Amino acid sequence: MGQRLAGIFWNRDERRLRAGWRLLLFGLLLIVLAAAVQIGLIQAADSLLARLSGTLAVEISRGLDGASAVLAISAGVALAGWLLDRRRFADFGFHLGRGWWLDFGFGLALGALLMAAIFAAEVALGWVTVADIWRSSGSLAFPIAILMPLVAFLFVGYYEELLVRGYLLRNLAEGLGFGPITSRWALLLAWLLTSALFGFLHAGNPNATFVSSFNIGLAGLFLGLGILLTGELAIPIGLHITWNFFQGNVFGFPVSGTRVSDATFVAIQQGGPVQWTGGAFGPEAGLIGLIAIAIGSGLTLLWVRWRTGQIAVHTPFAQYRPEP
């Protein structure tokens, strides 16, 4: 009886807690770390922010929020990996090497290309009008003003992918792989569930609707396709960074319902049918965004086939082998 009860919590073959308990403890650990890092950074930056004002103070404050998320999530994954998962940080999608950096470069190029295609299509159809270029409505010079959101999107692309596609997806896939459910199907189910969670996490964004949240869930599938096929976060991180940056600060669209900065290479006036353009939420909520996601998914499949010689679910990402 005691062994059966212990088996609810402990996987004797893997010599570690079961996936559900690992995820629960990771969540608690992340809350504690986020609070500690946020308090520490705020206290350290108080004197600096007190001497600044206007746009610079706002942008630095945003940057500190991003830095605190990077630190908290990185520390949380590293500690949980060591204490709970019994694996290295690299095993969450960071086996750096030539292939990893090639995939990262592909992700960067893909995000930029897709958003450029959306912009070109909307201009050609008369749905957007270019109102200005190199706009910075705040007090900062344009090079500084555009650097701030670039850094912010570097942070977001890294920590959101590490959290959702790196830690959560891997643990869910391991936990779902029991009985008749093979590693392949467990990984596919985890991919679907984490993408749905990704959409839900954006449901509270400004201008969000059911349609926008559903579409963000589909975008989550697109972002997760790279790790599903390669077991690495290179493509998802690169794609996430440039998709956001080019959407908001190169072509002037809202990013998931939010205008994160006043600095943009191209300032636009949005028109056209909302069901196609996404309106105030941005292209992700429109049919044009879904077309870009479909094209990007196809290009990702072609890239992985070209680089690795195959298209297959990377089942080792859903498997655990204890260290001897």
C-alpha cells in the first residue's frame, strides 16, 4: 500500500518526481524567483530612474521588466532542471553548435520575411497607408528609441520560448507518455496543449477577442513546430524575436494588441477589412496572419528537411533516460 501511494508522487524507474508534481513545484519556484528578482532590480534601479524622466525612464523600466523575466525564468528552469528534472539546462533546447545557430538564423530570417510579406500585401491591397518613416515621437533620438524595443523583443523571444516550449512542453510530453500513448503522440499532445496555453495567456491583452486568442494558439503551434521537429529552441526563439520586432517596430503594426513603443521604421494608418487585417490587435488576429502562419509552417518543414534530411517528430524530447 505504501509503495503504491509513493508511486503517485515518485517515479521509481526514473528516480525523480512524476511530471505533474515537477510542474507544480516549478510553478511555485518561479513565483518566488520572479518576486525576488523583481524586488532586487527595482531597488537597484530606483536611484537611476529617479534621476531620469520621460520616455527614457519608461523604456528603461520596461527593459528592467524584461530582464527580470529573463533572470527569473532562466534561474527557475536551471534550478528545476537540476533539482526536479535531473537534467542539464541545455536539454531544454540549447545544445549549441553549428546546426543550432543555422536554425536560429533561419528563424530570424523567417519572422522578418513573413512580416514583410504581410506589410507588402496590405500596401498592395490598399489596406495600410504609410504615414511616416523613421518615427520616434518621444524625446529619444531614433537609434536609441528603436534599440529599446529590439532588446525587449530579444528578451521576450528567449524567455517565452524557454518557459512554454522548453520547460512546459518537455515535462508535459514526458508526463503524457504512459500506457498506450507513445512518445510521438505524447509530444504532439503536449505541443497542442502548450499552444492552447499560449493563446490563453494572450487573452487579457488589449483589444483581444476570442478570435485573436484562437489565432495566437495557432501561432503557438507555428512557433513550436521547430522544437517538435528538432528538439531545439533555435527556430522558435529566432522566429519569435523577428516576428514581434518587424511587426511592431519595423512596419508599425500592433503586436498582439499592444503598441509597445513609439519608435518605428514605418508608421502606418491601418484600414481594410478587420477580419483580414486583425484591426487593433494586429495581423495575428486576421486571416492574413493565418496565411503567413501556414506559409511559414511549410517553409519550416522544407528547411528542416533540407538541413536534416527528414521530417519527423523528435521523440527524444519526450523521453527521459536517467544518468547512470
